[in-house]
Amino acid sequence: MGTAIVGTAGATLPGHVPGLRAVCTAVWALSLVLLAVLLAARSLHWLHHRDQARAHLLDPAAAPFYGCLSMALLAVGGGALTLGRDWIGTPAAVAVDTVLFTAGTVVGLAAAVAVPYLMAVRHRIEPGSAGPVWLLPLVAPMVSAAVGPLLVPHLPPGQPRETLLLACVAMFGVSLFATLMTLPVIFGRLLTGGPLPLALTPSLFLVLGPLGQSTTAVGKFADVAPGIVAAPYAEGFAVFAVLYGVPVMGFALMWLALAAAHVVRARRAGMRFSMTWWSFTFPVGTCVTGAGALARETGLVVYDGLTVALYVLLVAAWAVAAVQTARGLLSGALLAGPRPAPGAPRPVTARTT
């Protein structure tokens, strides 16, 4: 999803840059290939190491990442209609997005319920252990809310279109209120418990996800509502897109500055590359699309400038994360297991079937 957002966010940039759309489409195609490879690998893991896969659900540190599966499906599916149709045609793009949107939404809604349930009844959550990773399963329905409107014009006129649009609005509410309940816990932990561990510091950028994605979602509602819902409600969506999006984007920029300050501090303290650096990509990308939505709704040049500035940050973050990931895979560093502490007994291992 961190790769897909580079392509789809690039499609929202103001003006026309020759060749940019072709490059963005190629990036989306890369994300589609990566998704296929990772889905195959994950399926094999569930097939041959089912006990370990189930254990991840019972691990409070790993379970929230099931939200990423949903967001990956949705991000790549949305890119099919935004960019992929240039290469594969609109009918094929609609088919790809329909499949991925449906699967991603089902997984996302299941994760939004199952992960908090497991955290409450099965996981042992230590006091003060709250972190931005908790948002991952909660943001997934918001991604569905932002991607779903792309499919609305391709449904039969009448109730099918209105039903999908209002379903997206409902998923917007699911994610928004769950996020509003969780953010104070995360912010309180940050203020009272001190900085996050160095390796987890980039995860502070995950907070940008629900902020940017919700701003994107309300902009999409305003785009497709005319002709789908009655006139007063269509106008209301346009008003809501501005009245909601402007303050939320303001808070997103404040959090971006706060998270960046923590990352600079952690880097100076010796923070090294880890897969948490991918937190710099998708959340920032949602802010790009959110700023682009505000630019369309308000017509203000300042939001065009903000969209471009955030996109430059996104591309730089993606390039660093991609290069470091490739280097870690080639060297084997990312695939190696954790090293035991000096003098610690070697763990007993067993092969799973």
C-alpha cells in the first residue's frame, strides 16, 4: 500500500506534468505485482505454518497488522480505477477494483472488530503500552470509505449507487469514532510515558492515516454525491468536505511536525532502518490525497502547494524505505531472526507443518 499510494497520490497533483501519469501508472503496476507476491507468500505461510499464523492473532504486537492486509487490497484496487485503466482498460479495471474492494472491505471490517476484541479478552496489554500501531485495524474501514466512491458511477443508476455511497459513509463513521476513542490513549501515552522506543518511533506517522484518509473520503463523497442522492444532501456533502477537511488537515500538519521532531530525535539517538520506516509512506500519501480534495473543493492555491509539498515528501520517504528494504533483503538482514542476548540460553525451536 505504501507503493500504491505513490501512484494514486501522484494522479491528484495539480497541473499537467508530461509523463507523470505514465510513471504513476507504472508504480501502481509495481504495487500490483508486490501484492500478488505477498498474498502468495502469506497463503503458503498459512498453509504450511498455520500454528504460527494463528499465534500472530494472539500476539498483541502482531495482531493489529492484519489491518494492513485490508488496506493493501484497497489501495491497489483503487489504483486500478485511478491509473490502471489507462493500461488494462476500464472494464478490467472495474473488475479488479470490485474484487479487491470487496475482499479488502470484508477483511477490514472483520479486523476492526476482531482485533479490539482479542485485545480485550485474549491479549495481555501492559499499562502504558498503547501505540499508533493500534490504529491499523481501525483505519481500514476508512480506506474502504475513500476508495468505494470510485465504483459508484459504475453501478446501475438508482438504489445500487446510493446504497454503496451511504455504505461508504457508514464505514467512514465506523473508523472515525473508533479512531477518536483511540487517539487520546495514544497521545496520553506519548505525553506521560515518554518517547517511543527508537525502532517504533516512525510509527507515529501512522496517526496521519485516519486524518488524511478521512479528509480524502469526504472529498470523494462530495465528488460523486450529485445525481446520486437528493439535492440537499449532495450540497451538504460539499459543505461537510470543507468544514470537516480544513480543521482535520490542520491537525494532521501539526501531528506531522510533532512526529518528524520525534524521528529526528530518534535518528540522532541511533535509530536504524527497520520495516517501521514504511510508516512514512501510506499515511503521508493519504495527506496528499486529502490536500488534493481540499484544493478541489475550495479552489485555494495554497492547498495545491500543500499537495505538491507533501507529495515530494512522500516520494522521498518511499525511495528511502524501498532502497533500504531491497538492501536488507539482498543482504539477508531483514530475513534473519532476532539475535539472543549474550549468555542467554538458545531457544528451543520446533518445525511446524
